Amino acid sequence: MKMKIYNVTDERFKAYGKVVKDIDFSEMVRVLKEETPIPEDVAYVPGLEALESLPAGEELSRKVYGEMPIQIGYCNGHNSLLNALEYHKSSEINVAATDAILLVGKEQDITEDFTYDTALAEAFLLPQGMAVEMYATTLHYAPCGVDGAGFQVAIVLPKGTNLDLEESHEGGEDGHLTAKNKWLLGHPEGGLPQGSPMGLVGKNLCVTE
């Protein structure tokens, strides 16, 4: 049976996050469309000055992150698979310059031995021009395109998130820390770099199946 895809405006999304209102993202969408590439695979850039200097960036820092410093980058490309799930100890804002599908789950469903059943994940359409806040307890990874199309999504996080670690981390949750403020559970079929922490059990979900 083909995977059910809800809209982020659906009541079901309230367990994972909320639509960001009262901020004009039109200029951010324009910059994403005109100044960022759509590769054949997936590319993630933690911060881009052309995005961070926009008025919407200042509003996000002030209104959503309580005047904390933030970074605004992007995740663009082509993808239809889950491959992994990650979480941060902070909310993440996604701003869609194209339609995109978000595969999400709940941190509360991670077991004591740090596994997560992919059958529990859900899919949500994030329409072009819309932004959502995903809560710190929401598992997520790279967006997926719609019907094989490429996607362009701005990624907003506290400054320093996803940058290289400075120390080694081993055992339990600490062993799943793969970058600053990024805890990862990979899927064995997800094509992650050798040595990446695994944890997803079940099917590597595909939004086209």
C-alpha cells in the first residue's frame, strides 16, 4: 500500500511541530530558488549569508529562538528515501521554496537500546512558500521531492548546529552524536558513511511506494 502523505496543516502534524505564521518568507524563497543549486543527490549547507542577512532571519532569531543566534542554510536535491533520522536539542525551521515531503517520527518512540521502528514514521507535505517549526523531539532527516522532482528547503537552527565535533563520543545516546547538536540513527540501507551509528529497524521508507 502506498505511503499516506498528510499536509503539514493536518491535525496530525501538531505532534511534530507547527506552521510558522506572521513572518514573510517570500524573499527567502526567492533567494533559495535563484541562488542555490538542486543537485542530483542531496546537499546540505549549514549557513548561507544570503539567507541569514534577510529580514526573515532577524525575525526568526527574535520571535522563534528567543533572541538566540541562529544559522540559516539549505538542504536541496533529489531524494525519495528515509535513509536515516536525526534530532536536535532545539527546534528546526524548514522553509520550502518548492513542494517537499517531510518524513518524521517521535523521539519518545526510540527504544532503550536506541532503535526505532520505521513503521512508526509519518509523511507530511510541506507546500512551496510555507514554513514549519519542527520540535526538538521530532525525528527528521533530508526532505523528499514530490513525484521525483527536486526540492529546495531552507534549514534554520541554533548557530553551530551540524558543525564538526571537537571530542569523541561513545556509548548510548552519546554514541549517536555525529555533529554538534545532531544525534543520528541510520538505516543499514541508507548509504551513510562507514562508521555512522545505526538504529533504524524495518523498511527504508520510500515516499513513492
